[in-house]
Amino acid sequence: MALVDPDDGRRVEDAMVCLMPGPHSYTGEDVVEVYGHGGARNLQAVIGLFLRLGARQAEPGEFTRRAFVNGRMDLSQAEAVAEVISARSERALRNAQAVLAGELGRRVRELRGQLVELAAELEACLDFAEEVDAVISVGKLRQMQVEVRQRIVALAQTYRLGSRLNGVSVALVGPVNSGKSSLFNSWVGSTRALVSQQEGTTRDYIEAELEWDGLCVSVIDTAGDRAEGAMSALEQAGHALGRERVARCDVRVEVVGLDGESRHARRLVQGVDVVAANKADLLSKVDVAERCAKLEQQWGTRVVATSALTGDGLGTLREAVLACVRGAGGSAEEPGEGVAVTQYRQWQALQEGAEALQRGVKVLGDGAPAEIVVEHVREALEALGRITGETYTEDVLDVVFSKFCVGK
């Protein structure tokens, strides 16, 4: 179809125009979609034509917001639309697609269904108090609350990994000449950081983005740590930049060289997650094992023997880093039965629901009447309802959809 400017008869574009009647359109409303050729200037001309004829530009996330309001998707699915668009890794995309398909909403509705059943049991205690065996009832009600709370907590715990699916940062810290830059280059697969026997070769920090196990990982090589008196003003400024970046990292790997005494006072960063005992190729296997065991005993941190030169141990070190990302006991498989919580808002609602049930368990154990306990169950119901949008305020919608790009 030819799009013509009515003011001067100028042909603006040859476009395809498609009518999508509601309620089966994306928003659930009658929608007309116009498909033009690519190119920023061309599309600006088409949009400009419609704006002059009385249309207005959509607000951020407006179409998805309309889809939610019209019941085409729940609020967790609406948030997943933006996550699909912004996904930076395979795992992030897979998780966003699962949420968009309704997996998170399904799990939340199952939990809410169990809470409704619990509330019904409590109401029965109120309505038929004389017919209920108090001892059996209290034990059953407590067990129901505990089990539902455990499921809510398990789902909330997926936020640890879910919040990192789109990006994890790993810092390499440690003394000069321990092999941080060599290890960095080995992981990256090319010479990104200069390597030299001269101390202080790396002056600030170098960052590279990789993908490990479907996760987007930013690896940061920092300047080697040594006495400030031995550093130039430029090197000290580089260390300051490095400390600032390391403070914002998810995982910290301290690299020490096994060719020396392997002693290092951690001045650059506290809270090291893994130690890479590098240059293992320079020692016998027995000596490497003895020194690594000594370091683990001394520092109480997992130590992995590595050689940036031969590549030995780098895969093990990578898995140790990923274990830190997943948390203690974490699995390499998809978390939470196929879906992870990625939004702080969702995690907060799960936390509030679990805390409400915990209060219910406590007051039930203290002998509180059923009407007190049921109020805590209703609090949990309201909290979980905010995840899917079964309970929401306009302020919440404003916050959720303000993160979207214009239109979608």
C-alpha cells in the first residue's frame, strides 16, 4: 500500500498494512500494523506522517501494558517481554522465554492455590470449631504452612542466579607477576593484556566479555598488588580504579604464583571466593598438591592449581567460579524446575510471602486463634498476587513498564 502525504501528495513509503482484530491481537484490542522498509530516516518519515495526522507516540511499554490490562498476559509475562529483548546470554534468553510462556506465573498460581486451601482449612476451624479435632487440626495446619513456605523460599532462592543470568563479573586480583594477565589471556583466547616479567605491567584494569555455560561473564584483569612505595603515581591511580571495579564484581579470584613462597597479604580486596594457584607447570605434582593444601588450610578458601601456560586447571577454575555464582550446592542445570526469578520486585514479593507464613507458623504454635493465623495467610496471598498482577497498583505498573523501550 502506498502511504501518501495528504498535504503535498508526496509518496512517503510503500508499506504492508495488516489489520489484527481484537481480542486475539497482542494487546487484545483492534490493531493496525504498518510494515515499512528499514532505515532510520525512512521509518522516521513514516512515523512523522502518522503523528502529523493525529496519532501519538506510544509510551514506554504501552502495548505490553495494554496486553496485561486486557488479560492477554500476567505481569510476570509482561516483564519477560523486556527480558527477551534485552537478553545477553543463552541462559538469560531461555529463562525469559520460559517466563513469557507462563512458567513462573504457573508456579506462583500453584502456590496461591495451596494458600487458598490453607485459608479454607483455617476458616473451617472458625465455622466448625466443635467438630474439629483441635490437636490434629493444629498439627495439620502447621505442616501445611511449613510446606508452602518451603516452596516459596525455594523459588525465591532462584533469584541468586536469575539476577545474574544477563551478566556476571569475575575479577582477577593478587600480587604482581602471579600470572593474572596470562590467565586472563588464556580465558579470552587472545592476547588482550600485555605480559612481562617487569612488575606493574598492568596499570589499571582490562575487561573482556565471555560466555560460560550459557552465562554472560565479564572477566576483569586488575593491576598487581605490591607495596605502595614501589608504585608510581600512575600505578597508584590504576590501583584505585581497579579497587573500585573489583568492589562491584560478583566473584573475586585471587591469583598467586606457586613458583614463589605463595604468601600474599590481601590488600587489594577482601572476600576472595576462589584462589588460583598459578604456574603449577613449574613444580612437580607432589609439590603442587602440598602447596595448594597449605594455602587452603591457611586461608580457608578453595584453591585450584592452574597453569596459564599449558591451560591445565583452567576448566576446573572456571567451574569453581560458576559454583560461586550458583551458590553453595548449586546445580549446573536450570534452577527452580526450569525457571528463575530475575526481578527484584518478584523476589521481594516472595520474601514477604514467606515471612508472612513464618509469622503464621509462630502464632499458631503460640496458640493463637484461627482468625489471627488466617490473616497472615492472606498477607502471603496478597504478596504472591503482586508477582502475576492479580493484585497491583498503578504505581507498580508505572515502575514495571518504565523500564521498557518506547512502544513495546
